[in-house]
Amino acid sequence: MHLRDRLTAFAFRPHLPRRRVRLRLTLIYGALFLVSGAGLLAITYALVDSRLSRPMRSSGGHLSAGTAGGIVHASAASAGLLGTQETELHQLLVNSGIALGAMLVVCIALGWIVAGRLLRPLRTITKAVRDISATSLHRRLALGGPDDELKELGDTFDGLLGRLDAAFRSQRQFVANASHELRTPLARQRTVGQVALRDPYATVESLRAVIERILAAGRQQERLIEALLTLSRGQAGIDRQEPFDLATVVDHVVHSRHEELERRGLAAHAALSSAPMAGDPRLIECLVVNLLDNAVRYNLDHGRVDILTATKAGAAVLSVVNTGPVVPASAVDRLLKPFQHVGRERTGHGDGLGLGLSIAEAIAIAHGGTLKLNPPPGGGLEVTVSFSAAAR
């Protein structure tokens, strides 16, 4: 095996990655100390050499005007002094090098210890990440110590765990609610079918009525599945953005619900100003349909629906306000959760799935917008969707 292959194999040993950063930091500490010590040693050597050479130069210049014997004697003295200085400088350099080497070993040892202490929070985070699973997202690191970058990293990780825990709990609750909503029409279909099969005196008319009830339950399932698919699509985001006018989409939806509004005796007032934006027009149409259907379904007989589109601060805004029963302010957040209703008066019509506002919020977020609910004191609900100017 070549030397390069051996080094590669050693670099990927299982035990090495745990200490690779610690070793790297230690080597960096040692290299910095070595460079600094060598620079300090060079400067000290130069200063000492300059200091020792100055008397000899001044002495040589003074004796150059004397007798020949004096010159010879001075030259011999200078040569002896020069040899002594070179010996002392050499000894100084050797001793300083030995001291530098000894301190380098001490620095590397201290660097290894300090690096280990600095990386201890990272080891705690790594161990926690390995231990935490989907069933233990409630755990937190709760790192102590000074308020530095490592503690900030731990707090950020705790925040991430909190958001994941909330998302998993919401997903489990959503699956449970969806399963319950789907199970109800299935159970109804099975019961109706079993009763019809056990009836020995079944007639064509009774069997026709049973089939119509089964088809009605099937249509309810289709509506629920379609709503769930729309909600999933809205939460997945949009792949491409297409420019369009929000007012045009809203006007089309309002006209398509004209008969329903007349049947309920509701007065619809639309103030549609041009509101250009970018996104998926089909999803935005689903958003408007759900908001308008929600305003019609949970309204008073002979009530009112106000629809408004405008542009504020460069962003498209949609507002839908309806009359209706009073919605407690404490229950507003529940309305944005799937399969959630508030009060029997909001479910009296029996045709709501509890997904309309959830779908609308998911579509708004996918387009970089926000959906806010405001219950007026006199009853009803005001829904405002603001699309960010960046999404245009």
C-alpha cells in the first residue's frame, strides 16, 4: 500500500472524526506559537548582536590613529572579543531554541486541553442529535455557561427542536382528524349497504334510495380528499410564478357564486381595485373560493358579504368580511387549524369540512403572504390576506 493510501485510510478511521477539529485547533495553536516565538527569537538575537557589536566598532575607530604596536595589540584584543561575542551569541541562540522547543510542547499540550474544553458543548450537541428521534423531540439541550456563540448555537438548536416538535404533533393531530373525517362516511356507507342487503322486502325504490345515500357519502369523501390534496399542494409551495391581477380572479369567483348568494338571500358588495401580483392563479382562485364559501356558509340569513381588493405598500391585499354569529377572540387561532370549528352555530349547515381557512392560509404562505382573522364585535369574521411585495 502506498503512503498516500495509508494516510487516506487513517484519515477515515471511525475514531478520528471525533477529534479532527480538536487536533486541528491544537496544531493551529502550536503553529501560531512557533511562528511568534521564532519571530521574537530573531528580533532578540538581532538586538543583542547589534548591542554587542557597537563597542567594538567604536574601539576600532579610536585605535586606528595610534602606533603600530598599539594597533596590533588592539587588533588582537578585538579578535578575542569578537570570538567571545560570537560564542555567546551562538549559545544564546541554542538556549533560546531549546526553550522555544520546550514551550512549544507545553503550548501544544495546553492547546489540546483548551480545545477540548471549547469543543465540549459541540460534543453535547452531537450526542443529543444522535439520541433524539421523532418520539423524543420534547428534549432540549439547555446549554449553560457564558452567552457566547456556542450557547447561541445550542439555543438555536433548542428552538429548532421546538418547531419540529410542534410540527410533528400538528401532523399527528391532522392525520388523526383526517382519519376520523374519512371514517365517518365510510361507516355510513357500510351501514346503509348492510341494512339494504338484510332487508328481505327491499324494493327498487328503497334500493335506489340506498344507492343515492351511498353516492352522497362518496361525494363527501371526494370533497374531503380534494380539500386535503389542495391543502397539501398549498403547503408544498409553488414552482413557478405567473403575473396576474388579483381583482380579476376575485371577480370571476364572485360571479360563479352568484346563485348561491341569491339562494341564501345574502347581499354581496365587491370593491375590486386592481391588485397585480405574481404566483399560481389556480391556487389563488382556490384561496378566494374557500374564503368566499366560508363567508357564505357561516353567515346569517339575509346577511352581507363584503369583498375588497387593493394594493397597499406595493403588495396585493384581499379582504373578505361577512355577518354572522359572534366569534370569541380566544377561538380565532383554532379556526386556522384543520377540522376545527367554533360553536354549533358555525356548523349548523352541516356541509363544512373545517379545512377552508387552513387551505387559504397555506396558499397565502406559499405566495409569501399572511392571513389574519379579526372578529368584529357585532359578529361575523374579517379575513385579510396580504401578499408581500417581494413575491410580485
